[in-house]
Amino acid sequence: MSSNYAAKLKHPVFKVVSQYATDHDLQAFVIGGFVRDLIMERPSKDIDILVLGDGPALAQEIAKILRVKKVSVFKNFGTAHFRYKDLDIEFVGARKESYSRDSRKPITEQGTLQDDQNRRDFTINTLALTLHQDSYGELVDPFGGVSDIEKGIIRTPLEPEITFSDDPLRMLRAIRFATRFDFQIERTCLEAMKKQASRLEIISQERITDELNKIILTEVPSRGFKLLNATDLLHQFFPEMIALHGIETINGKAHKDNFYHTLEVLDNLAQNSDSLWLRWAAILHDIAKPPTKRFDPVAGWTFHGHEELGAKMVPRIFTRLRLPLDFKMKYVQKLVRLHLRPIALVKGSVTDSAVRRLLHEAGDDIEDLMLLCNADITSKNEFKVKRYKKNFELVSEKLKQVEEKDRIRNFQPPVSGELIMKTFEIGPCAEIGIIKSRIKEAILEGMISNSVEEAISEMLKLGKELGLTMVNPPIIEK
């Protein structure tokens, strides 16, 4: 590869920094991920500018020239940041770092370019391009980062045990980069990660989960989970997933390894959806199989109720992993609870009643549920998979037909509690709940249509059965 990338540093920001640095006799470089992505010919909107000197001061001067009004300065870290058009640009002074055993926050002091490259996590992130006009675009690559990009290797610039002990989050970053770029992690790094796995205890759960989510959002997330498992890192923060691992055999009957099955489902889903929370539903859909596992001499291995128990486990897992406890958690919980329902329809006869109930419970998440369930069809028997997928198409078609005909998705019974009270001149009582519940059941079972007229007729009939007298005939608005 070329050692000069001047032709690729075309953005006005680089020209402005270059001119200012040259005029003021400063040594400035673009460094890190932007250079890595430039060499790999990947798009990047994050630029790190390194200066031998005062990073925030340079940021303020460049912002003035570019007419950027807002500059965020972080004095504790010696960095500054601003947005320019579609770019995030960070300025930092070159520094060297030292760490204490119980913190990943380094003690920093001013340093040289070499000091700054030494402190970085991986060789592919140590790459720097000079911005001084005398050597504009020249590559500074002391650790063979370009060679590692060509070979597809993740490697630390210094001893991996020291690198990972200093900042254990780097172990998760190594796995993220390996997963994202489909690179191999060097053997000595993998060994050091396994030795240092317990050091994750000094990292906040928020930072761990942030890296985990980035791994989950990659093209083939199973790569990352296999590395997390092999290095014992997953054991440190996600014991429920580790519990899925393994196969047990009794009387010649074995169940599948639910860890690898889950990863297969996750990869299948990743081909069709970029949704982080749908991918989380894939990760958690069988999470309760270990505690529900039973062996029956006739039926073999069973996991009865794992969907209900799994749904109950979701809030606890989300809380511990510091994932949001809002509608996103409820969405994942719903999909975990319902993930067997479409498959049960595939196996049995697809009745309108069963489809109505599924549409009602899934609501607007029905398409996502179907994506999850389709991804959940995994087998080494290709004929079996084809048969299931063909049946699945029939269920999808049935869902469309029933939805068009009955408008069941997210439906509320056409009769309100207020209308029942007014019709029979009663106050709040158990009979109101009984009437509403029975009307809903009648609609879902197809005994009456999802219409105001038929619902009111059913209400009057049920009121009579319950000994209520109609006082105010209900008015049906046309």
C-alpha cells in the first residue's frame, strides 16, 4: 500500500488544519479510526486530530476559521470536540498514560507522537497521517498496522496483558473490531483476554453493554458471541446465556445446544433486520430453557413454559445489563412470550380464531414476531426447514386475510364501560368487566364480527343473562 495518502485527505478540514499548523510551526496529525477506515476504504464521519501541544486551543482556532460556533472542551481529558457539517471532529494533545490497578481512568501527561501511539488499543488504530504541509498525508505506522489490516489481524501495540489489564474494556473492543471487520484476534491477545477476563469487574456495566450492543449490531453477530464465550468474558456479565451452552444425553436422546441455536437464530435475523431490540429478542427467546429443561422417557427433552418464564426473566436481565426499562424492554418481553405461537400455528391447523388471538396480542409487532419466528426455524435437515418455511408462508398469508377482514390488530372492544353503565343505569361493578370480556372473546372466536352493531347486540343479550335491565337504549352512530 502507498505510504502517502495526501490524495485522499481532500476534506477542507484537513486543509485548514494543515495551513494553520504549518503557519504556527505545529505538528498535527489525523490519527486512529479515521485513518484505519481510510486505508480499508470504509466511510467514516469521526475524525481525531492529534497535536503535539494544546489540543483544545487548536480546536478553538480551527473552529473560528471554519465559523463553527459551539466547541465542547473537556479539560480533565485535554480534549475538545465540535461538529462541522456531517463530521464529528475531536482534537487532543499527544499524551502518555499510566494506570492504577483499580481504575481504567489513566493518569495522563503531555507526550510525543510515539507516546500517544503506544497508549492506543490496537495496531490498526495507531496509524497517523501528518498534516504539516512539508509531509502532508505521510503515514506514520510504527507497529505495522497497515500490514495487520492486510492480514486481517487484531493485535495490541504493546504487551497484551498490560494493555488489557490497564483498560479491560479493550478486550470487548477487540472482539467488536474482529466481529465488525471479520478479522482474527492474535493468539497471544486471546490468551491474555482469557487471563484478564475477571478484570471486567472494574468496568461499569453501561460501558460493557454499549460494546455488547455494538457487537450485536454487526453483520454476523455470532462471531462476537463465540469469541466472548471462548475468552470467558461473557461469563462475567451474562450467566444466563452461558447456561444455554452444552448438550445433555439420556437414553440416547440429546437436545440441541441452545447456545449455538440462539446464535444461529440471531444471525438469521440479522440478515433481515437492523433492529437492536429485535436482535435482543432473538438472544433472549430461549433464555429460560435451562431452568425449564426436563427429561421424559417417552417425549424426550422438554422445555415446557420456557416462553412464559423467559418473558419474566427479561426485566431482570435488562436491569442488570443497564438496558432501558421502557417500551423497548416491554417489546422484547412480548416477543419472547409469543415466539412459539406462530410456530404452533405452522404445526397445527390454522384457524381464524387462533390467528385473531395472535394478531390481537402481537398488535403492531406482528411483523417483527414473524421475522423472529422465521429465523427460529433451524435444523440440519434441509427438507424439514423447507417444509416449515412453506407452512410459515401459509400462516403469513392467513394473518393478512384475517387482518383485512376483521381489523383485529390492536383492537379495543367496540363497547365501552361508559356505554354499558349508561345503557343499564348502573355504577362501576363486576358485571361491566364480564360483559366487556365476553364481547372480546366472542369477536376473537369469530362468533360476532368486530363491529359496533353486533357488539351492542351482544351487550344487550349478555346484560339480560346477568339480570340487568336496559334503561337507555344505546344510539348507534352511522
